[in-house]
Amino acid sequence: MILSWNNAKIQVRTKVILDRLSFGISKGESLGIIGRNGSGKTVLAKAMAGKLPLKNGEEAGVRTAYLSFQSEFQLKHGGRAYRQQRWNLPDPEFVPTVREIFEEEENQQALQDIIERFNFHHHLDRFVISLSNGEQRKFELIKALSYKPELLVIDNAFNGLDATSRTLLHSMLNQMIEHGQQVILTGLIPDDFPITLNKFLLVENLTVVEYTRVNLPDLYEEPDTREVEIPRWQDSAYNQIFSLKNVSLRYDGNDILKNINWEVKAGEKWVLSGANGSGKTSLLNMIFADNPRAYRCDIELFGKKKGSGESIWEIKDSIGFISPEMHQYLPARQSVRDVVCSGIYGSEGLYNKPTSYQRILARKWLALIGLGDHTEESFGAMAASHQRMVLTVRALVKYPPLLIFDEPFQGLDPVSIGIMKNLLNSIGLQTNCAMIFVSHYNDQVPEVFDKELHLENGEVAYCSEEGCNSDER
């Protein structure tokens, strides 16, 4: 046995997360940890990987690698990047390239094989902080797999990966399990696990129950699709929200975006699609004012040409934005209410005392997603999935004329996705807010989104409206 737990308990500070845990894992045996959002899957996986203390249980006495749910951009000398740093000119003294990080790994032959399988070799000379969310996820997977651990623990393995990468990882995990590699994976539904994996722990009500794949119970009820009444929303006075004309972006000799033309008007709902690395995140950050190179481009926002005297805060004040990268930078010690209220000011954390009205407003929005009783809880103490839901509310609370949702449902179970889709559908039906939505899962897209811009290698490959391609102008 590599793990033997008898009535074990996992406790974070004074809070008991999981209790009465009695089970064992034999050498060579792989395992899936499944359960709803907030059930404790990530905590259990961390304890199995030796990342959290455990009472009444033996730690795995094998070479273990743990891959977290959340990515984090790292600098040299142990520093931590700020969110907008990826869009500024990096200082090579402090910012490592992908190649520099990979050169620190022990098993170079295994590393090179995995780089080829993930088709990641053309990213080697890029700075790590310039990678998109999906590329960052692949980067971390490559590092973990090249480590050749006896026990590999991955929390939500497929987060942020496009369909092609998910298929590749499923195949790799199946092969690894068939050849004796011991893997522990967390997930929300059976499809989150390779087909060769048959032993599961269902996390529920502070404890776990063992199942096989064929007798796993149905965890999720049908979502409520009734339209919800949102707090009073002030409609936009703008007809045209933004216009991009032949927008291009180039880094280190590589074309990131090439001649993008795109116009979004009030009330329009767009899906922005494309594989990992196709340019989606770069395009969104040109709009959101995080990338200073946007000021060299022909971009109009809310009736003004970008760079005509408006401040970055004036732009951000009119845009509600959520992305996986932003998730990393919100203060864990602030209350959920304060994190929501920070969206009113466009700051990553609240540095003004919220008014009574703002506190009431935050609670109203949180109640719409079933988190109204969590307003005073610290943001960092919440499950990562609930944090992601809070980030969506943070984007809504100031009633912006433009909402940008970059993979907002990452890590959410079907019930939570249903709640959030219903909320976005209701906003789409009750306001003239323009919205842009990014996801690698078609079934996650709310029904009100009826237009699409699809990118391939930084170019417009498809647009449901006329005028999105330079050839059409």
C-alpha cells in the first residue's frame, strides 16, 4: 500500500474539511476523485500528494508530483509577476523563457519527447509570462509528466485545454495507466477521467465513498432555466461598443494577431473561439487596455479612438472582465463582499471602504448565484470553483456596457454552470449590454450568444457577420 488511511481527518486551520476517511491505495493503482463543487476534492488530492497535513494517515512514500488547479506565473529569483506584466517588455534578468525553465528539469530525454507530443517546441523561446492560459496549463503538464513521478496527482487535468489537447491528454493518461503509471485525478463528471480508470472516490458530506465507474451515482440534478430578475441595470448609451481595424500584434518576431477587423455593437453577444494559442486572450487584452501596444492600433472604444486622451481607468470602468489569469491576483484575505465590490472600482482588491449601497448590491448579486451567505467569508477560504463564480459577479456589479468572459466556467460542475448560464442569459434578455464569451466547450455557451468570431493562428478564420476579415473591407 502507498496510502493507508484509518479514520483520518483533513483540517485547514480550525476548519475540518474531510473526516472519517478510511481507505487504502495499492502500489500501481490509479484513482479518480469525483464530486460537486466545494465538496473537498482539491483538499483530498493535496493531502494525498503530501501538500496538506493529515491526522491518522500515512503519506505516500513514493516520488510524487502535484499539478494544481490554478496556474501561477513565476519570475526568476522566486519573484511573482503582476498580471499586466506579460504585455510589457520583459526584462530577461527577471523573466525566464520556457526553454530556461525546461533546462532545469532532470529528465531531458523524457521532456523532449513530451514537448513533441504536445507540439510545444515552437514556444521554447517565449517568456513564460507571455503564455496564454491554455499554453500555461500545457507547460505545467509537460513539466509534471517529464518528472516521471511514481505518483502523479492532477487537480482538474483538462482545465483550460482545447478539444485537441484534451483528446491528446486522455490518450496519454490511458497509456500511462495501462503501463503502470500511478495517477490520481480530480474531476466533476466521469468524462473528466481516462476510460482505463475504474476506481473512484466520491467526495460528499465531509467524507468519501468508494465506487467503480459503472456504479457511480448521478451527482447532478437538472438546472433551473427560469429567467432571474437581475438588480436594476443602467443600459448603455453607446451604439458602437468597439471597432478594430486591421489590428496586428507581434512579439519576438512572431505574429500573435494579424489584421483583425471586428465591430461589436450594443446588445450583441459574441462567442470568441479558437484553439489554445490562437490569439484569443491577446485580442481581449487589446480591448481591455492591459496591453500598451493597443495604443499603436486603430481601435475605437465607446465612441473614442484609443489613445485620444482617455485614461486606462476610464476604459476599465466601462468593461466587466473575468479571466483565469485574473483569478490568481485577487487578495485571498479580503472578504467575498469586498472582492465583489472591488469590481466597481476596477481594482484587483478593494482599497476603499464600501458604502452601504455597495454592500447591499454585492449581497444581491451573490444571492443570485447561491452564495449570498458567504459575503463575510474570506475569498481565499472558498473553493476555487466558488471563487470563479464570485469573479463573474465582480464583473457584473458596476453594470458595464461591455462584459468579457474569458473561460468563466473553468472548474464549475454542471449545476454551477447551469446557474451561471441562466444568469448571463437573463442579463442578455433584460439589458443592452454587449458580451463576449470564450470557452473550449460548446455546451457551456449561454443560449443568448448568437454571433461568433473564430481565430486560427492569430487570424480570423470565420466570422458570422460581414466585415471581420481584412479581405471583406
